[in-house]
Amino acid sequence: MGSNWELKRRLLEKIETVARQRGLKKECPLTDTLITQEEKEEIEGITSYLESLNPFPKPLVYGVNLLEGVWQLHYSTAREIRRLSQLPFGLQLRHVYQTINTKEKTFFNIAFFGHKSGLIRGYVKVTASFYPRCEGGSFLPDNVINVRFDKRYWAIQKIAGIKTPFFEPIRVVEARNTQERIPSLTITYIDEDMRIGRGGDGGLFILSKRPNIPEIS
């Protein structure tokens, strides 16, 4: 695990350094749309090497307990995160978290945002369920989960520094699930404090474990 620890440190330090150079607020996730091709390749190279050292190559059999809890997103190339990083009307993405309940096989993603003036704070939240996918005729899952999205929530937490609980949520809609393509995620690396996943469309997610979702000021 020594080499794993060093690779994880290098990966998170690289992401943090590039994010800071791009003027992102602390702990705001970085996307590949904000970086150079060289920086993207360096992050991908460290990530791929770390994936090759995955201590739980069958996490849905031997590492399910590691999935439980709160995860913070640090870097992603996925379309949905790219869109959130390019919000209109002066809104800016802040923190992104995922909370997983392995017993219920549910999770939710929550992305906090704020206006660059500091006038508005809020979040977008998506709830979903998941189930392990068994492939190649196997009766046991490996490292792929299928996802079914449930609802999408938009909420305003504060306006001009004043809490607005009557705007939590301000809107709720049913999430869209296509029949043609079932959303999926391959868990390519997991240990006690880091998780790497790749979506069915190839989107990369790099996350680390957190004790809880902190209150965003």
C-alpha cells in the first residue's frame, strides 16, 4: 500500500495545484474542460497506474463496505460535471458530494453552487438507486453497477446571507431514464479513502471519503 499512498498523494496534489492555477475555489471539482491536454494526460497517467494497483479488483464482492458513506468529487471528465462547471447567469459550481447507502442500494449526488457576487447559495441534488451487474454468465457481481435515477431537486439555501428553507427545494422533477442505454459505473479503484470510477460513456470520477457533508457557508 506504500506505493498506492504515494500515487494518491501525487494525484490529489496535481488536481489541487491545477485547480488553484485556474482560480477555482478550494475543494471545487476540476474538469478536463479547464485544463491543457498535457495536464489531462498527466492526471490520466497517474490515475491509470493507480487503477492497476487496485487492492479490491472485485469491490462488489469483497469491498462493498468501503462504498458506504460520503464521497467528495475532486476531478471528472463526465458530461454532467462539465455542464455544472459552466453554469449561466454568474453561478459557479462549489462542492460536489455523493452519499451511498449500500444496504438500501441507493445514493444521491449533490452539487453546491453560488453566485459570484455571493448573493445566492444553493444546490442541485439527484437521487438514484443501483444494483450490481453480473457479466459473462457469472452469478457474482464484479465491479460494475447499473443505475436508475429517481428525482432531481433544485434548492436555494441562502439569498443575501439569509437562509431560505421555503426554497428547499424550489423545484422537483422526475429524472430521465432511457430504455436504450442503462447508465452504469465501473469501480476501477477503491480503498478506505479513495475511489475511482468510469461511467458507461467513459467519464472519469476521482473521489475521496469524507466523514460527512460539511455545512457550506
